[in-house]
Amino acid sequence: MCAGPGAPEYALLGTGNQLTFHALGRAIIQEPTCAEGKSEVIKIDPYKTSQRCPKCGTVRKENRHHDIHEYICDNCGYRSNDDRIGAMNIQMLGMLWLSGDEKPSIKKLTTAE
């Protein structure tokens, strides 16, 4: 749901001068296009989005290496920046929502043990 004119303003910067997800969401909702009903904002659950390989579907927490900001799939070998992996999976969940899945989520399809 989009906020209309006169919606409260929110600080866009969190600790460490980083944009918080909540602040970003509020800023998007207040955009004129959204306020005019020309777009819609949906909330996607980020649970496990940085743990799932976007190529083979393996979900494994150990594949995400926080210290080097990299995801390395031990099943198919795909590797990329861990934030990029999360964004790719959030996009996939958004596409599932657009195709009719009312509550898309990451499911543990395979394990590489």
C-alpha cells in the first residue's frame, strides 16, 4: 500500500550511514509513482536468500562467507558476491509472487553434505 501526500518523513540513514531496509521501503512508498497507484511495493522475506545458490538451488549456510563477502556453492561451484546472491534470490521470490504465489519463500531443495 502506498502512503499518500503528507506521509511522515523518515531518516534514510541508519548506523554507519547505511540505508536501512525499513527506511528504503518507506522512501519507495513515498515516491510519486507509488503514491499515484502506478506501482506496488511488496515485502519479501529475506530468510535464507543469501544461503541459496541461484543456479542449482542448494541451500547451505556454510556456503556464504561473511568475512570475504562471497557465496561459493559447494554443489555446483557457482560463486558471487553474497549480497548479489541475496538480491538474485529476492528477485526470484518477487517473480514467484507475480506469478501468483502469495507467500513465496526459500525452500531447502537440496543439500550438499
